[in-house]
Amino acid sequence: MLNYTRADTILAFNLWRNSIYDKYLGSALGLFWAIGNPLIMFALYAFVFGFVLQVRLPGSEKTLDFVVWLISGFGPWLATVEAIMAATTSITSASGMVKNMAFKTELLPISASFVGLITLAVSLFFLLIMMALNGQYPSFYLIYLPVVALVHFMLILSVSIWLSAINVFMRDLSIVLPNILMVALFMTPILYPIEAMPGPIQEISLLNPIFIIVEAYRDCLLNKSNPDFLGLIYVFLLSTIIFFIGLRVFNRVKGYFESVL
């Protein structure tokens, strides 16, 4: 099912690069915004929560502790949103290409999913700066970050392959999706500790794949401990099953794309 040649790999890379270029086409500063946008957002969060509201973690006397903790979870979430939104509209945005070229159409959402890599890299860079300002430094457990990122983007791929196909037939999806993701953000303990949730909901949240991913990033970066490997295996297996089922469905319906694009 994943019988891709070297030419397919090169095409996927070019599609990924073009999706980034096209997003900022016509802007005066161009690709600067790919880095500047998340940096501005993280700086705003740091200013509001750290200096204006002066929010503190339980048992902590420094507001920067909360800022570091917040960015360590919100950064991966923002990367997830960027990737899913780009992948969802990847086919409809490339309708001319889909109708006039013969290629593996699934490469569009797959390559678009990796747009989030830039946001993730920027968030980790900003986080390391904030940690240094707070007197915190990376530990040996940083070596597990590639493993966490691999599982993270496998989860994104599993969702994106479905949403990209659905959006071809239901264009309202791309309009309502930001609201759905916003609800998901506040229903997942990313901006607040899981202890703030009622007991039964805490148990459910422990099975939430994105919460497991966020906690894994925090373990590697802040807690200086091993990530929850069992949790990561669970997310990876679940994502792999969803992805391959989605890819199978995608390949069955892509023949109808031209008639509705």
C-alpha cells in the first residue's frame, strides 16, 4: 500500500516546500512569517501569563515556571493545528494539479502534514530560551524527543488522511474545523494541569492521544524523565491502524475527486 518510489519521495518534499511558500506568497517578508508567527504568539503568551497575569504553578513561586510549562504543551498543540489545517485543505487547494496530473494524490495530505515541523521546531527553540532564562537546562532525556516527534506526526498523519478526503466532498469541514480544534484544546489538559479536571474525566483524558504526546514532550524537556513509553506505543499503534484504514478508504474514493473539484 505504501509502494513509493524515489520520485514520489522527491515529489512529496517539493509539495511540502511549495505548501510553505504558497502560504506566504505575496507577503513582504515572505517565509519570515513561518518562523515569526509562532514566535510572536509564544512571546505574547509569555508576556500575558508571565508578566501581566503572573500565573504560577501549584507550589511554585516563579511565574516563568508556568510560562515554560505552558509553552512546552501549547507548542506541540500549535504544530498539530498547523499541520491538520494544511492537510485538510491540501487536495482542494491543489485541484488543478489533481485534475491534470497523474500522481499519488495521497502525497498531498501526507506532505502537508509536515508543515507543522516548522512550528514545532520554533516552539522548541523558544522553549529552550525560556528555560535558560528560568535557570532550567536540557538533560539527557532530550534524546527521546525524536521518538516523541515521530509518534506525534504519525498521529497527525492518521487524522489528516481522513480529513483531507472528507473535505473534498464536504467543504464546510475546513470552515468548522478551527472551532472543533479550539474545543479539543480546552477539553484536553494542555493549558491547565490534569489535576484541575474532575476525577472520572481525568481517567478518560489519560487515554487522549494528544495529551499523551504533550506529556511526553514535557517529560523529556521539563520533568527530566523517561516519557510514558507504553502510552507512546498505544498512540503509535492506534495512529498506524487509523492511518492505514484511512489510506485504504482514501484510495477508494480518490477516483471521484475530479468530479467534485
